[in-house]
Amino acid sequence: MMIESLRILIVDSELKLSADIRDIFQDEGYELEFCDGSSPAIKSLEQNLFHFVLINAALDGKAQQEIMAHINRFCSGLQFFHVFWYNRLPDGVQGAKSAKKEGALISLTLIKRTINLLSHSIREQSRDKDIQRETLKMAKEFQESNQRLMELDKKKNSCLAGATHELRTPLTIVNGYQKLLLSESFGPLSEKQKHLLRESSRNCHRVIKMVNSILDRCRLESNSVEFHFRHGSYLKSLQNVLDQMRDYIEESGLVLDVELPDEDLELTFDSNAMEQAQINLIGNAVKFTPPQGKITVRCENRPDGILTQVMDTGVGIEADEIDRVFDEFNDVGRQYGEKKGAGLGLSICKKIIQSHGGRIWVESRTGKGSCFSFLLPRESDNVVIQP
């Protein structure tokens, strides 16, 4: 707490000058207490907080020693002064009384200046301590709040994972029944019935993908995903994804252009997790590229690692949305309706790539397309190679 006023203890047997002393110091806002000997002074020091002590040098030597011994032992750092209240002039000298008082006032004025300078330092130190105390308090409150949020986030992830896991099984069963009906194993269907089943199956499949994305996100957030890092061919893994996605890209009315280096590129990575990230990026490019467009997948060997780029000629990303494109449950692309999805695919890609010690970024122009790039180091301190 900030110091409101500073307290001065005055030990003086000459109570005659008390009024003058009080006037000099109280106009600066100090609180004064007077004692007429060592015993009352020590008692006051034991019961109250003081910032300065003024000791009349005319006090008995033993009394002064007792006060100083108490201060040195129990009040370390307390400022004290030995003061002559007045000049010692013989009483018979003309003007001695006036000179005594004038000398006392001069002495006290000098002491007051010194105390004022020290008071400024004390207040500054007190202010710094208050700021430090308040900062530590805020840091502690922030840490406690952050801890509570982390615990709530774990509970949320657990509930979300449980709910989505329960949803996935019945959705998969329903989708299987739809495919079975479409195969006409139970009898022929009219075109209208086929159309309704196809739409139903398509939407069911879309929800299943969303549920899987949420489950993946929950596992990554809770660190329950076990990555299996092995040293191997990155190009082989990427080529496997391109073989899987080629029909989907062409069925969407798009052209696939692949630019891969001639030499094989090897690094330490989890092939399953990395293929999921590659599929998400290519699928995202297909989703936002109109028919007759082009998807380009490029891989390049660099001194600092392996660069992979997925480029499209699609709708692009608004300038004010680029910074949020890797956020979870973002609303980027909301103007494209159901194409947008749950907003988890890119955030999952980011987590997978970061777990490999890599980084991912995007460049885009509205109406011109987007380019998602990620760079993977060949070796990383983040990964532990599995036997």
C-alpha cells in the first residue's frame, strides 16, 4: 500500500521547543510523536512504525546508547539523526535567548531538507514496491485463471471427443445402409429415390468427415495422439496421396499438375499424419476451386528442409481473413456456405506440421487462388524416432 504520510519520532527532553518543531515539520505533512527519554522512545518504536528518529544530542549519553542499540537491533534501515536543538551560548551573553532559538530553527530547517530528500526516496521505493506487488498479484491471478481455463479446455475436449465418437458409429451405419439401398440389393429404385438417397449419403458423408476432424482436433489438443516418426522417403508418401486424390480432383472438373524433383527426398516423419495433412490441404484446394480450374502440387528440395506447396486457381481468401485461416472453428469462407466445413482441417494441418518441427503459411489473392506452403526440416529436436 502506498505510504500516505511519513512518521517522525522526536526524542527530546527540551519540550519547550516542541511547538516550533511541530510547526516546521507538520506543514510538510509529517506525523510527529514526542518522547522525553529512552524508555518511552523504545516503547514507541516497539509499538509503531517510524521512518525517521531525531535524538537530542543533549540527552544523557546512556539514554542515547540505549535508543541507538534498539534501532540497530530491531529497526534496521531506520534513519536517525543526533541534533543540537540550539547553539550553546552562555546565558549572560546579550541576545543569548534569541540566538538559541534562531540556531535551533536553522538546525531544524537543515534537518528538514535532508529528511525531505530521504522522504522522496522512501516514497519512490514504496511506489516501486507497490507496482511490483501489484504486478506479481496480477501475474498470479493470470496464472490461476489460465490454469482454470486449461482444465476447462481439457474437460471440453473430453466431452467433445466422447460426443463425436458416439456420433460417428451410427452415422457410419446409416451411410452404409444408404449405399446398400443405392446398390438396389433390395429391389429397384426410381430416379427420384436414387436422387434422395445420393443427397442423403453425400450429407451423411460430410457430417462423418466433420466428426472425424473434431476427433482429430481433440486428440491433438489433448496430446493423446502418438506420432510414429521414422526416417523414409517423403516423395513416396506424397505420391501415395496424389494417387488417392487424383480421381477426386478430376471428378470435380479440375486439372492436377504435379511438380516433383527427380531425386528422392528423405526425412524423419510420421507418414500417416503427414498424409492426413496433405489430403486436408489438397481437399481444401479442391473445395474452393470452381470447375475448369487447376490444382498444382509442388515439392522442392531446399537447404533448410523440404518445401511442399499446394496451389489452386480458386476463389482465394479475403485479405482480412488470412490471419485467421489456421484458427480452429474459424468463419473463413462463410460466404461459400456448406463448402466451408467445420473450419478444422487447416488447424489440424498446422498442428501436425508443427509437431514435425515445421511451419506452414498461406499466400492468397481474392479471385486468383491460394498457395499453401509448408517447410519440413530433415531432422528436428521435436521428434523421437520409433524403432
